Amino acid sequence: AAPCAEEGAAQLPLGVVLRLALEINTGRSAAAATEAQSADLLDAFLDALLRWELWRLAAPDAARGASTVRAGDAALDAVIAASPRLLPGASLAVARAEDALDALVDRGLVVTPGSGGYEAVARRRSAV
């Protein structure tokens, strides 16, 4: 399961994005993490990034506040700029998502309602 799967809906999406970005950047658990765990962490980051972008677009101006969005964007830009691991890792995660989408299309699972796989993979791909 993705590391942020249990995060509460009330938590500001940017908080999750920044926590995951910093965790990836610092490699806090990199020595002990398996390749699958690292992939899950990157997938969770992309999912959280998409949720942040959707929140920014969908939340009423009064609810999100322009200064909150500007501060959040600035914080995220700073973390991404200072992260030697984040962008290469995210690039690999997107490539894996594209491969998974191709496999789902090849197996005809894209049109199967409730197949579950396509939507989850498409969300990760849409984060960039």
C-alpha cells in the first residue's frame, strides 16, 4: 500500500506532498527500503501532488486563500529545486505508470468498470 494511503482527508494536500518529497529527498529510509517500497513512496508522492493540484483548482478562493496557494507553491518549488532524488525518481515512477497503462490497454482492462487498475495508474500519470 502507498505510504499516504491512510492520510486523513482533512489534512492539507500540500502537507502530504511536502512530507513525501522531503522523505524521498533525504533518503531517510533509502538504505532499508526495498525497490518496491521506494516505488510505492514515489507513487504516493505523485498521487499527493495530483491531489494538491486538484485542490488548488477546485477549492473556492475563500477556502484555500491566495496566500496559502502562493506559499505552498513556493515551498514545493524550493523542495523540488533542492532535491537531487525527487525528479529522477518521479520520472521513473511516471515511466512505470505509462508501462502499466499500456499493459492495461493491451489486456482490454481500460473499459472494464471497476477494474481498479486503470484509474490508480492514470492518477499517478496525471500528476505531472
